[in-house]
Amino acid sequence: MTEQAQTSPGRRTLLGAAVLGTAALGLTGTADAAERSRGGSGHGSYRDLPRPTVIGHRGASGYRPEHTLGSYELALDMGAHIVEQDLVPTRDGHLVCRHENDITGTTDVADHPEFAGLRTTKKVDGVPLTGWFTEDFTLAELKTLRATERIPGNRQENTLYDGRWEIPTFEEVLRWADREGRRRGKPVWLYVETKHPSYFRGLGLGLEEPLARLLRRYGRHRANSPLILQSFEPGSMLRLAGLVATPRVVLLSGPASRPWDFVESGDPRTVADLVKPSGLKWIASFAQGIGPTLDLVIPRDGAGRLTSPTALVADAHARGLVLHPYTMRNENTFLPAEFRRGTDPNAYGDVFGALRTYFEAGIDGIFSDNPDTALLAAADFARD
């Protein structure tokens, strides 16, 4: 999942408002009706997950470099109910797990002189970036790199694990999840995000079709499969709704932002429009949930303190949508001001107090870099 700046644009509407309306009523019905007619086997509904649901954000990224098998494994060992993956493509069309296609800060690519010539500047969703990008590497080339901690200034201990793990493909994660499910005697739930889908489609590296093929190959394409799809681009979820019956979630950034597919198609709606009852009704026509920023649930004031909850939880629930906001982290620098403790921005604050406040707002689950902490907070909340 991506935390986008409040002022940055979001992603894009698939083919414009008219096509979106048709797709919402048609494409979704195609996959879901087919699933119902098959009756297929699965592992229960996403609605049967424990609540509050704890989602290991990029694994257990508070303790290990994100999007590595080590991070995923630790999240599962800690008891996370779901483990998240972000997907981007390689030049030869493989889906790999990275927070972004820019791998400058999450791998040791800068230490590989053989790839110095691949360093370049690109504009991704309107933002110029300079570095190394997955779409310029073959899978074989990416496999020579090793993962590193993305925010070493905040998580210096995580740098101990720099270089320990390679970049996993999504297929490798699916195989890992199947193995772990058999070993643990219960399904391993995955939460899978398509990153910058319009950008990659423009490069001829569309994400949805190869993702759907993998989901079908590993039996995770059904409405009751242990997997949830997500994207900041509603059009990506619309496209996947026509390919698989797997549950879908629309991610929502700051109120003033626009999904990048909206920007490309000229759809004027912002996230502020999508969180209104009419926008939520539209989302509910092709998705089963939303993943808002925590600030859309409880805004912060100018001093960084929480204010009063918005109507988003009640409005989303009224339309049958689950809410899985992002992202809780233990460090002071990421917490609302009233839950910070001491003067060290990288020390842990009162994350239990913050989590209780969000749980009391009625959310169904939460993305956390520290799933063990979130699980303890959820257990405390369930006992009260």
C-alpha cells in the first residue's frame, strides 16, 4: 500500500464515467455470477475474519525489510490475520513484490555497477522520479539484487537484515502461502495491491490479466478465496471484477487527491467525492470494501492531534462496505500528537491508546507495520 501525499494526484478512471457505470453493473456481475454458478470451494468469507482484522502491512515491516519472505513469515508467525503484497512488473512480465517500481531505496541496486546504465528519470503518475525501476529489469536480473530497509533513519535495527532476502515474485508468495497453509492447518490470507496500474498498462505491462491468471492457477479467484485485492485506482478493481470473483477494496488517499485513472480520463471526482454516500454507493457496485487513510476516519488538526470522527464508517457500513484503514506504526513520528511519548521521534509511543481510539470509531480492521502490537490491542478491545 502507498501512503500518498495529501496534495498529490491519485490514479485514473478506467474509460470514463459512462464505461465505468457499465462495467460496474456488467463486469462485476460476470465474474460473480459465474462463481455462484460454479459453487466453487473456498475458505469462508472475508467477513468471517476476526475483527478488528490485523493486516501485516508489507509483512511485518516494522521489524524486517518490507516485501521479503522474511517479513511475510514474521507477520504470519506473529499471528497477522492477513499479509499484504504490493505488485509491480518486470520487463519480461513477471509480477514481483515491491512497495514501488522505483527500487532505489528498497534494494542494493546502487551497489551493482552492471546496472548503473539503467538509472534513469521517469514520470510515474505525474511525479518525476530518478532511480532504478523494475520495468527495466528482467526477473533474472532482479533476482541478483537483495532487499534493504526502506526507512533506515527510523528503523536502524532493520538494517541488520539488509541483503538477507531477494525480491520475491508473487507466484513464489502464492506457493509459500499454500505451503504455510498446509503446515499450519488453516489458509494464509493475502491482501494484494496493484500498483500504478494505468502507468504499467501504458507500457504494455498491464497488471490485472497476469494477476488473474495466477489467481486462477492457485485457486484464489473465487469469492470465498483467502485473498483480497486492492488498488488506489478504482478502474483496476473494475477490470479485475470482470476477471475474478475475489473480493475487492478501493484504497483512498487524501480528500483533495484524485485517483490517477480519474486524472487520465478527465473524471473530476476527488477522494472527498468518493467518501460521500453517493461515491460509496458507486464503489459498492463493484467492490466489497474501502481502504481509507486513517485521517479520513478521524482527521488531525494543525497540531497533529485527533479531532472528531467523520461519518465515513457509518456511511460505508450502510452500503455494505468493510473498512480497512492504513497505516498504524509504533514510532512517535507516525502517531497522532497526543499519543507520542518523549522527544525521540523513533521511539515507540502510546500505540495502544491510538489503536483503541481507531477501533472505537468502528473500523473493521487495520494495516499495521507491527502486527504483534495491533493484535494485542485488538485482543484488549475485544475483551472490553
